Amino acid sequence: MNVLVVNAGSSTLKYQLIDTKTHKVSAKGSCERVGFSGGTFTHTANGEPKVTDSVEFPDHKAAIEVVLKDLEAHNVKIDGIGHRIVQGGWYFGDSTLVDADILAKIREVAPLAPLHNNPEANVIEFCLEQYPELPNVTVYDTAFHFDMPKVAQTYALPQDVCEKLHIRKYGAHGTSYRYISQKVAEMTNGAAHKVVVCHIGSGASLCAIEDGKCMDTTMGLTPLDGVMMGTRCGSIDPATVCYLQREGGYTFDEVDDMMNKKSGLLAISGTNDVRDVEEGAAAGDEGCALAFDMFVYKIATKVAEMATAMCGMDTLVFTAGIGEHAPAVRAGVADRLAWMGVHMDHAKNALRAEGAWCLSTPDSPVAVYVIPTDEEYMIASDVERIVGSK
Amino acid sequence: MNVLVVNAGSSSLKYQLLDTETRQISAKGNCERIGLDRGIFTHTGRDGVKTSEDALFPDHRSAIARVLSVLAEGDYEFDGIGHRIVQGGWYFDDSALVDDDVMAKILEVAPLAPLHNYGEAAAIGYCREKYPDLPNVAVFDTSFHMSMPEVAYTYALPKDVRERYHIRKYGAHGTSHRYEWMVAKEMLGDFCHRLLSCHLGNGASLCAIEDGVCRDTTMGLTPLDGLMMGTRCGSIDPATVCYLQREGGYTYDEVDEMMNKQSGLLAISGISSDARDIRNGANQGDENCLLAFDMFAYKAMLQAGAMIASMAGVDTITFTAGIGENDWTIRQAFCECFDWLGVRIDRERNQAAVGNGAQVISAAGSPVTVMVIPTDEEYMIALDVKRLVEGC
């Protein structure tokens, strides 16, 4: 099945055309600066990128229109479209075939992810209008976490407030966790039972997966919570927000913006890129050294939390941009966890292998892997599963 | 040394007169409903008789005045006064003999604990006026945590904001955690290096203590963060505060109040913030009460995992305060989850360990020693007074 996978960010729209049989990506591209002037459209087919500058994308509908027209011009056949949705809210524990009801629900839960859900819904609407015969499937970042145990998902706030405003832990990166969980099962022949996955990119979260089920995750009501990230502070005393408003005179929108966009690695080191942080630390910059140590410390302590959610851990997985490509971060986390049976083979850790590999010593009580994530492939296979079952 | 220990809360003022050599308490009592109508004054003297009478305490000065005059009337003598101070802010990494400079600093850091530091400072001020010759020692709930490493106390917020408003993890219950370490070390000697101290009361926090030094703790800038508590929600996504204002129309003061006073065990059980009431409900099968306990235990366990990671292992776990000393079911659930780290609880010892003083509840041969150690912050404060006054 030939599936177009669409991933609409707050100001971008990325896509991939995937053949679910061969796993081959026949075309991919992105629209940058959606909602701003001077956008860029990149389309890569057969490994040859073609970049078009000065394309105007006033909104996400304009972006998907450019993508679909371009694919049409190349005579590409599409059997279905898969859409990544950031927030499935209190409705979706699995991916869904889109109809009017689904679309309405995606918009209904949008206050939980105001920068993402509405643009994504607009994109779907456009696809439905232009290609009414094509099936559209929505794949939610939160669905994997939907059924996590009540003790993990419930916030100890007044329950009438939680019900009215739908406050709970939703988590994120669920599609990535689902993919990794399947891969781990394949790679270990089902020997992995208590798995902690560290999805560490510019957004970062951890997930406790016991026999394929989410037991807990570090992101919360929003993707701010949990570990420290590129520009996000992660878990801090929630009363800090009130304190900043009371003592600093900030509005809640300003604090929200500060915590999401001006904090994290950026706030401690001056850069949000972990490679620059590493280089700065190596060159003796104190801010960078602290940022790196904090980053590793917070990941390691959260690994221990996730392991405790399962009363143990037999497998630790690193994935996503930093998890796959930053051996120093992996080593820092693993070394802080040696006491709980994480024994890393540092030579294996330093490898830059293609695909997945094991980086623990042969007798390590906890097996450690790098497994490159592939959310697009997971979305495409969901489209096949859901369309095929209809 | 005879020490008067004063613990001024937001609307109460408790006191104990105790002898640091014998640990005898010759008088104790409480001024309740300070700043409100219908105040109550209770006092128990050396005869052990408890009296209770109506009183009016417009402020903390009037409360400490009452205490001092009752003690003077009863010919009670003391050589120094120890004051529990909730927040020592960025100044105090140890208890301090009070002078004008210390007073000014307690007031300067008060915005971090507005409901506490002002009242406490007022009580100290009165003591200094009334007995200018007596030493006053301030003992801070936060000072023990000042030894935390930078990775643990730093919030990843913009540096200028952090510095201007002194934002960091301060923690709390430091005097209690310090006491737990002192007693565990006395009892276990060389077997105790990495201690997880679980202070589980109406307010609750965990502390990772490695060779007497705080490695990390669960409370944060304020005592809201960390574990779920009687009426506090503990750690939740900080963006929830923004969301509640944006979508729910609450002000930040309302959210602050909600998170501190209407959340926690109270919010989930729907009946009470008192663990004993919730235990009764749970025993009768009430689902909300069961969930409240399960959540309390779960969140304590999870954060215990993080605390243990901060010191790369654990050899001793202590439980203290209301729930920690009295609720054996929570201790059992907690310990059984950590079987994978070598925690073996002795179920019978654990069930028997209610109200019997400090004792071991782990099984013989358990790699990790688990103890119940009833906390005694007043004694710890009195010891600090002696240490600072006598210089030893």
C-alpha cells in the first residue's frame, strides 16, 4: 500500500510517501515557515532534493495543497493518507479512520494542544475535500498512553476540575514508543518485559513499557513536563508559575512561553543544540558543562522513576535525534545507572552503526539498545491496518 | 541545657521546653487560630496536666507573649530559645545565632514563604525584646538541602530570571531529614552510607542523604512539589497552572490555593486529607479512598527511585511522620516494589512497628536496611541551640 504520511507542526508540514510492503520511502519533503512569509518547499524523490524558495504558505491548507499538487504532477499514486495528530485527548486510544465525527473530536480537544490540533484538522479537511475517495487515518501521539494505570495518569487536583477541564497525564511520542516496543520484541525474541525507552530529541520523554503496555511516561498534560529539553524546563515545582506571576509580574502566557521556549539547555548554556553544549563543555565553558550534567542527571533519575513504575527494568532503549546520535549523553546516563545493573560497553556505544544495535556488555543485567525510531513507518502501517480491516 | 523550642506556623505557635541531656520535656503547648477569632491556648506543665482555654491571638507576637508569660509564672527556666524557620532562602546552610543581620535576612527571603517567615520573625523579635540576654537560634527547614549538587537544585529556567527571583530547589523538612540521618547512623554505623529518608506526613517529602550530605530532595522552590500530600497535589506538569488560568478562568492565586489546599489525598478521596479517615474508607472498600492510597504510595515509590538514582544506590531507608510511622500498608507496598533493589521487608515486624520507637522492619539479611524512626524536630532544634550557644 502506498501511504502519504503527513506531519503538520505548528509552522511546518512534512510528508513522506511510504510503500508499506517494501518499507521504501519513494518521496518526501517539507514546507517550512507556514504562516510566515518567504516559505521554502523541499521535495526529495529518488534521493534528489529539489528546493523551491519564496513559496508563500499563508496557512497549513496552502501547504498541503502545494504538496498534493506536486505529487499529482509527478503522477504519484496514493492509496491512503496518514496524519500525525499531537493530541488525541480523552477520546482516542487508537488510530482512527477519519469521518466528520472524528474531525469534530480532534477540534474539540484542541485546547490541550492549541498550536497543533487545529492546523492538523485543517489539513485533513483539505484532503477530504480534494480526494473524497481516499481514506484518511489519524494517528495520535497520545494514544499509546491512553490506558496507562490510573495511579500514573491521575493528577491529585480537585476531581470536578479535572473532569470539567479534562486534566490528566496524556504524554506524547506515543507513536515512537509503539514502534520501539515492536522492534524490541522482535530483536529480543520477546525476552524484554520491562522496557524503559528514552526518546531524546529536541523534545524528550521517557516511557515505561511492560509487555507492550504503557505503565507511565514523563510528559504530562502537555509536552512541557518531564526531562529537561532543548528549550523546555521539564518538571519544576508547579508553584513556580504562581511565584513568577506574583513576584515577577509575568502573565501566564509569558511564563508558558518562557518555560516552553526560553528554558532547558538554552537557558543554562546559551544554546539548545546538545552538540554545541557538548563542545562547549569540552572547551571548559561552565554553563555548557552544567547544562550537560543537568541533562544527563534528569534523564537518569527519570529512568529510575520509569523503572520503578514497573518495579524493575530489563531493557533500556535510546532513540530519536539525540538518543541515536549522542554517545556522550547515552554514556552519561548509563554510567549514572550502573548501580541498577546498566553496564555499558563504551566501545559499542561509540559506534555509529546503521539501524539498531546493542551497547551493553554481555553480562549486563540490563540490556541497552539504540533503536532508530520511525514514526512515519508506524503511521503508514496503521493506515494499512485500519483501512485493510474495513 | 534547657531550651525553649518555638515552632510558629501560619496560624499556630507550638512550643516545647526540653532538656538536651535528658530529653525530658517539662512544658509544651500550642497557640491556635492566630489572626483569627476564637483562639485556643493549650499548655501542659511539669505536672503533666493539660489545660486548654479560650484566647485571642491577633498576631504571632501576642501568641509568643502569652507563652513566655505562662512560662515565667510557672518559674520555668531556660538557657536559650530555638526557632524553627521554614525558609532560609539563599543565605543559610546551617542554623544561626540570631542578630540583627540574621533577622534582616529572614525577612528578606520571606517572599519565598510569605505565610511563615513573617510570623516567625515576629516571634523572634518579641523574644529578643523580652529577654535580651537569652540567645535565640534560628533553625531552617531548608539549610540541610543547601549542600545539594547544582544539577539537583538548578531549575532550567532563564538565568536572569533565576537570579533576580532566587529561583532554585530549596526543599523542606530538612531538620527532620537531618534527625533521621543522625539516628540511623547512630544505630547502623558503617552499614549506613546512602540513606533514603521518607518523611510522610500531612506534608511529605523524600531526601537522598549520602554520608550526611543531601544529594536531592522532592520538594522544590516551595513545599508544593514532589509527593502527593494531604491537601497538596505534588509534582504535576507546571503548564497545568497556565492551562487552568487559560481554560478555567482561574487567577494564579486561586490555582495556588487549589494546588496547596484542595488537592492531594483530599481531592482524590473526596472525604478527608487525614490518612486515618482515608484508611477507614479504604478498609470499607471505598474506591476513591483506595485510589488515594494507591496514588500516594505510587508517587512516593516513583520519586524514591529518582532519589536513589541521585546517590547511585541505597543501603538504608527510613520512614517517619504521621503516615510513615503509622501506616504499615503503605510501607509494605513501598518496600515490596523495591525488591529488585534488594529491599526485603519483614511483614510481621513492619505491622508491629507502630508507636514503638525507632526499629528495623526489614528482614534479616536484607541488603537494604529499612527502619521506622519517629522524627523529633524539636529535639534536633534544641541540639542546634546547644551546639551554637556552647560552641560545640
